[in-house]
Amino acid sequence: MKWSFCIPFIRTQYLEKFINSIVNQEEITTNDYQIILVGQEPGIINDLIKKYQKNKVNIIHIPFDENIKKGWITKKKNVAVRASMYENLVISHDYFALCEGWYKEFKKFGNDWDVCMNQIRLLDNRRFRDWCYPRQWWGDWDWLKYDDNSMINKMYISGSYWCAKKSFMLSNPLDENRVWGQGEDCEWSARCQSKWNYKMNKNSVVKVLKKENFIEHDHPPEPLVDPEMHLKNNNYTIQE
């Protein structure tokens, strides 16, 4: 199962941890993935790229002028999608990391989806915006149990992290008239709901590496959990 990881960035402080969590996944080889970084931080990013390329990591950097339009995250993500080699995409902000077993569990899960979500956890293991639907489109949502597909055509996908097929993203690109904070993820979710094959892979997990402005959030209460799932992933260990 081959993946392109499409990662727009502004700063590099989390990138090394994110990249390490990809390249050190169990069962993954350098032929199974591509990492695309879109953004610009002079000097530091070039040194980081060279370090991984020396170790045969398939990683590229696409410079992006952040001054063209402030917060133009939609453009950066679309650029990364077009540059991707593989059909399976992770589209993610730079402050995530894969947990142990992410790749192995996706191989078991398979390819029958246009858009896919997996568990997203904060550093304290609470859920972030993974399998959820909006009560209203601006900032108010409810989580579902991971096996609950009853709201499949009303779901919200946070722009911070999701998986999708390249072909689906090319047919349904992000709206480049919108920038960060203008509900670009809400608009894309609403536009795609009627046509996606959207699925949840509850056995692969990613974590948000940021502490500030995330752990302090007052999140909705988590629904009754799947005990088997929690026993299996009780520590949510980030892949080092």
C-alpha cells in the first residue's frame, strides 16, 4: 500500500518528529511512501531535506511564498496533491505524528474508500476532530462512535488531517478563494458529502503534537467507547 504524505508547513518545529513517525513505521519501506512538504522556512528546511535524502527517504520540498496571500492553506494543499506520486494521500498540517502500527493497520483496512478518517488523539489521549458531524458549521460538532455510519452524508472533516484518494481530490479540490480560518474545511466537507465513499479506520491513530490551544480546548464529551479498540490502543504511542 503506497502513500503520498502532503504536508503544508509554516514552521519546521514538528516536522522531524512527523517524518520520523512515517519512515519508522512497521512494515513500511522507502518504496511505499513519498513525503511532500509545501512551504518555506529559509535554511532550516533545506538542511532537513538533505538529511533525509541522504538516507534514501523519498522526500521533496516545494517552496511556497507565504506573502502572496496570508494563510493560503488551500493552495498549498492543492499544490501538494498535484505533486503526489501515489493514489493514497494523507493531507495533514505539520503538527501531527503517526502512532505505532498506523501503516500496518491501514494495509489491513484496505483501499475501498474515496475519503478516510482514522483516530486523531491529543497528547493526553482525548479525541480530536476525527469521526464527527457538525451541529452547526462553525465550531460546534459531535463525535460518533467509530462504528457508527448513520451520519455518513453529513460528516465534517477537519482541515488539519484526513486521508483521500488523489483522483478524488483532483476532482474535488479545496477552494483556493478561501484561506485558513474562512471555513475552507467546512465548505469542502459540505461540497463532497453527497458523493464520497467515506470510511473510518479505527485501528490507525495519529496524534496532535501541539499542546497550546489544543489540550486546553473544551471538547464535546466523548461517546461511549468501543472497549476492544481502547484495549488495543490504550497507550497511543507515537512512532519514534
